[in-house]
Amino acid sequence: MVFWPTLRPLLPSRQIKFKEHALHHWTSALIFEKIVNVNPAVWHIITWKDYIEGPFETYENALAEAMELGRENRTKPQVKRLSRDFYQYRAPYDKQEKWWPTFWICTEQAARSRGIPIDRFIAQYDEAA
């Protein structure tokens, strides 16, 4: 007679429930990653009050456009990650305009999760039509 070990170890019920709960979250994260990879993110450049430019296929394209708008002359741009898919780019101080521009490079979902109103993006879609 061959002895096959069980797939589930003999643990107290609390530990079994914890492992099932952790497995559920792990599989949910994998499903979420598959959904995100199937639907690639669309990036936009916005400020605290206006829609500037977009949509862009990649973050790198959006950052390059923001650097061109901000007349970047530094070797390394000032980019700070504020949350997932939401970055802040600080352009150099503009002596002619006397202001220090700040651009947000983000996806629409990331902007909405940070409380930015959706009407900023609706105006962009109206201009394209």
C-alpha cells in the first residue's frame, strides 16, 4: 500500500483559514496584474488646475514631453513619485515667466484616486472630438 501525503497539512483551523485567505489575496493580485497588462495605461500631463497634454502610450513619452514643455536644462530631472502611476515633475525656474512650473504625469485612474475631478479629463476628450 502506497501512502500519499495530503495536500493540506494538518493544522489548526485558524491557520488553515489564514492560509486560504492569503491565497485568495495572492490570486486576486495576479488577476489584477493580468487585467492591468491587458489594458495598458494611458498617461496624461496635468497641473493643479489645467489639462496640459496627452494622451501618451508610455510614461517615458509623457515625461519627455513634460521636459520639453518645462525647458529642461538639467542633467537629471526632478521627478517624484507621489503614488502608483502618479508622478510630479518640477521644471527649472523660468526667469522670463517668473514661475516654477510643476507638472503631474499620471493615468486617469491614478488622478481620480487622488481626488482630481474627472471634468479635467472630459475637457481633453471634447477638444479631440
